[in-house]
Amino acid sequence: MLDEDRVRADTPGCASGSEPGVVFLDSAGSSLPPRVVLDTVIDHLRREAEVGGYRAANERLDDLAAVKTAIGTLINAAPSSIALSDSATRSWADFFYSIPLTAGDRILISEADYASNAIAAMQRARATGATVERIPSDSSGQLDLDALAALVDERVKLVSVLHVPTNGGLVNPAAEATRIAHSVGALVLLDACQSTGQLPIDVAELDVDALSATGRKWLRGPRGTGFLYVRPELVEAIEPARLDLHSAAWTGPDEYQVAADASRFEFWECDVAGRLGLGAAVRYLLELGQENVYNAVAARAEHLRKALPEIPGVTVRDIGIRHSGIVSFTVDGLDSVAVRDLLAEQNITVTVSHAGSTLLDMTGRGLKSVVRAAPHCFVSFDELDRFVAAVAAL
């Protein structure tokens, strides 16, 4: 069971004393880091100021390697199959743009896919003559597995699966979709930026070919951090679209050798303090107990899914069968941005997801925007009730 008092004490952004603090419900955007992450980042920046970035980094080589070890433990992967990056988007794109495509090849995207993924797919399709097609959603709103099975053939080179969309609590059946894609030899790239840190992620069970994730959301790490997992037996078969002297070695006047492991997807220059902070965030999650954190997030989201529909004029917009820690809703007569701003005046932090972020899904449902509440394990139930009361007062 999660030690909620400890988690709140470990989170500088939580309220202390008698004064009510911020009700923070934006862990789907950029969460509140625990103190160990804050201290790790600041301490390294101070060390860089004392001895310079190169020496400071050389002093932490073992700790930097341990970041991949911690991530590997989290997602059940070998550290050598993990590449560190500056974001989930960078990780997704680095893998996607390295997959060879030619005229007639097919790319399938989820109906709830994120704008960055869809834009990248369309750009490459225009450049290569490939096509981009969407996988329909079923009556529940999740990815339609029967429709996917009917869509796939040997021309499908890659299937983009969004595990949890940015605009609501849907959890797509990633493992089942992967089995269907693999039946015709297609690769599966799983966007796990909204699921890593709040849902169990086991790449062996999911069987995906690649997975992208960010540090700033549910992992509670620093901004500007992320990682890419690539299936070990696939790593050496894919040469990244971009290389530098870290991802490859200059071995002769006209020769280079690409790194043997997933570091071939990394560049030499990076935010060392941020990466150390990411490692601290992942280890903190592991220390708390993954299932403890996942259960706490689920309980808080379920609390909101029950309470919000009881308010006249409030509609919860989550779809699907299985739900995540993201709760999306609208308020009759009020624009989502206005709801966000009115709540901010009461020190309640939510965010807005606009149709442009998930165009196919949102326009299909006739939604221009939704308010997004995403409570992490450090949010108390009293704070959730304060939020619900504030929404009711609108």
C-alpha cells in the first residue's frame, strides 16, 4: 500500500500547514517532481558551475549508465535496448524516420493518435509515396481490433499505436494490436508517453518493436527528458536517419561504424542534469512500488469519474473499456479554456486538450476541446473534492 503521507512530504509542490495549496491535476502535462529529482538536477547543475560540464559528466558516468538500468527494470527491458532522448516525440520520430519506406507502403495510425505522430506520418508519405490510413475505433471508442485485422496486409510497414491518448482516459489494447500487426510482418511503434509511470509497462508482454516515453509526465521527471526502447533483435537492423560521433564511430577516411546497441539512436550532447533527474524519478517510482502508485492513480481517477457526472451540466468525455488516470470533461455553456482559467484563480491546476492534438478522434466526436484532469498519487482525496466543488460552483 502506498505511503501517502510520505509521498506528499516528498513533493515540494504539495500543500503544507493550514493554508490550502495548489490542487495539481496536470500530471498528464508536466507533473510535480519529488524532492529527490529536484535535488539531483540542482546538485549537478551546481557541480557543472564548479568544474565545468565535461568534468561533472565524467564524474557521473556510472550514474548515467544506471538511468538505463532503472528504466529497464521499469519496463522489463535490457538497458542496451534503451536510448535516452529529450522527449517522447524525439524518441518516436527517431525510430519512425529510420524505417525504410517506398511507394506503395502503408502506414497505419490510431484514430486517437497524437498530432505529432500523424504529421510525421503524412510528411514521410508525401516524400516516399507511401500512404497513411487510420484504424477505426470500435463502439466503445478503443482501437477496433477486427477492423485492424481486416486492414493489414504485407504492404503495411508500420502500425502506430497510441497506448493512452492525450485527450482522455482511453487505454488502447496494445498487445492485441501488436499481435495482429506482426501477423503480416509489420512493425509496431507504441506511443507510451501517457502510460509510462501510471500503468504497468512490460515490453516483453506487449511485444512491441519500439516504445517512446517522456520523463515529465507520470514518471515525474524533468522536462526535456525521454527514452526510446527498441526490440533487441531489431536494433542492429535499423540504421538511424541521423548519426553523430556518439551514435557511430568514424573508423576510416570513408568509413563509420554504427553503435551496436540502442545508443545508436542517441546524440552526444544532452542535458546531463536532466538525465540524472530522470533516473532519480524512475528509481523513486520503483522504491514506492509500481503497483502501489498505479493503484493510487487509478483510485483517484475513478473518484473523479464518479463525482463529476453528478454535477449538472458536466459531461465526462472518456471513452473505451479500460481507463487511465486522465479524466476529460466539458461544462455546458463554458469554453474549456475558461474553465481552466476560472479554476486557476482558485489555485486548481488543470489543462485543456484541443481538437488539433487528436484531430481524428475529437472531430469525430464533435468536440473542439476538453478539460483534462490528471491526478497523480500525491493528490489527496480532500483536494479532489475541493476540485469537484469548484467545478460545481461554475
